[in-house]
Amino acid sequence: MNRPDTKSIAAGDNLPETRPKAQFVEIDEDRAGQRIDNFLLASLKGVPKTRVYRILRKGEVRVNKGRIKASYRLQAGDIVRIPPIRQSDPDEAVAQGAHVLARIDASILAEEKGFLVLDKPSGIAVHGGSGLNYGVIEALRALRPDAPYLELVHRLDRETSGCLLIATRRSVLRELHRLLREKSLGISQSDGMEKRYLALLMGRWQGGERRVDKPLLKNTLRSGERVVTVNPEGKDALSVFRPVKCYADSTLVEVSLMTGRTHQIRVHAAAIGHPIAGDEKYGDGSFNREMKAKGLRRLFLHAHSLGFSLEAHELPYRFSAPLDENLENVLNRQELLAC
């Protein structure tokens, strides 16, 4: 329940513009459970993320009249005080990211009770930041300003395209996160979340299905760049590669993820000597130039299939997204051989 601390002004009153006032918002069941920083980012559209975290650090945001940390999870019945803060003109914000908004709006594959699925375009991050005004989640919140809840269930790299799941209810997010945890821990193999990717790898594939079980460790370089390496001190990571089509100098594979580590497919592919086409971080420069000459303009990694079951629904869900025109054209320009 919104209770902005403002006086009502009759239509037609010719009064000077007033400064923004504090708002008081009561948290309902649908918004309970989310972090206060995520709640504020969704509520204060047009306000830079750095400013949102600044008002949290300074204690200007209060919950039930008390100071809280950015990690605080809201509970039903909480009263959140949002301090006076001037937001950007919504029309101006939309204009700045109009191209991204249009692409995200056109990429919605399906919308069900409690979640929606996107075919995320390559080149768009799931979150804004690092100089980006709009990521997927910011675009959705701008497209649906009245939506009470929009949160990412999982992530895709900026250059990876394909099926991306967004929760529109907190209860559904909790259940989907449980499925991801169970899958990662090996608790559930049949009822958990199944994610499959298509990737074009360097070289001719030998044999059939291959399980790559190599632990991964995240590192941050002095430049601030994040790099993932195979390291025995890292977290367990398991990927299953299956050849789909074989070409003279490359192989199209389907990859199933048993765990969900950062850059997992890219690092595992490189570790077995078959880096992904177009991968500027973990790939092979000569192979990338060869694929670029054949028209490849991006990383050839696409989340083409997503499946899961929810307790409240009898039938399992399965969604798929086809390869985009650029990736299909790259495949068509290669010599197809028998695997």
C-alpha cells in the first residue's frame, strides 16, 4: 500500500513544482522475501544503481523505522520508507534504451502464472551496470511498471543468447531456485531444471557423448576482468557434450549442464581442446578469425532448451528457442560431414 507523504492538489491549481517527498510502502505477500536493494532498484526507476546503494549505506532507507543493510529480506507487513529522491523522467529513460526495450519485448517466448521465458538476444546483459543503462531485468521493469515482482531465476552471459527464466512471483522464484540447487548437488536428476545449449566448437569431434567433470575457480585480474580457470581448489562443475553436426573444421554440440558455474561451458570446452567459436576470452584466435570470415559476429553459444516441473502444475514445462539467423548462416557456410 503506497502512502506518499504529499498533500493533494486540486486539478488546475497553479502552484510551483514541489520537491519529491518521502514514500511509505507496505510490503505484501508477493513482494515478501526479496532483498531491499532489489526492491528499491525496481521501485526507483531512472535512479542510478550507485545512488540507490548510497542511500542504503547512509541509512536514508528505513524499514519499520529502523536502519537496514542492503542484504535485508523484506517480510510481509514491513513498512519501507523511501527517502525523497528525484527520479529521471520515465519518457527520457525509455528513449535512451528504446532499442533494448523493443528487442526484449519482442523476445518474450511465453508467459505463465508466476514466470515468463525470454529468448535473450546476444549482446544484452541480464543486469545493467558497467556503463549499461539497461539489462534484461531493467528493460522488463520499464516495460511493465505496474508489475509487483520481476526477478531473474538464473543468468546468461552477455554474449550468450537463448532461454532465460524470469519469476513474477516470489513463491515461484523460491521453488525454481530449489530445483537449481538440487540439480547442482545431484539430488534430483529427473525432476530438476534441465538446461541445454548449442555451441559451435573448434575441430572435429571424436567419439560420442563426453562428460567433462572439472572443478572451476573464479579469479579477478588486476584490470578487474573476471576469468575462470580449471583448478582443483574450485567448485565442482559437470558438463555433458553431445555431437549434433560435424563439419570439416568444427563441430556443433549440445551441452547439458549438471551444475551452473560462471563461464562453465566456455571453460570446459577450451579445457578439452575444443573452444567455442567467437569466444574472445577463452577461445582460439585463429579459429575465431576463420569463423568471422564465414560471417560469425558473436559468441556461438545459445541456450536452446529449458525444462522443469512445478509442484502446483501436473505437466512439466519445456521451452525452446531456435538459433538466430546469423548462427544458422554460419553453419550453412560450412562443409557438412558425417559424425
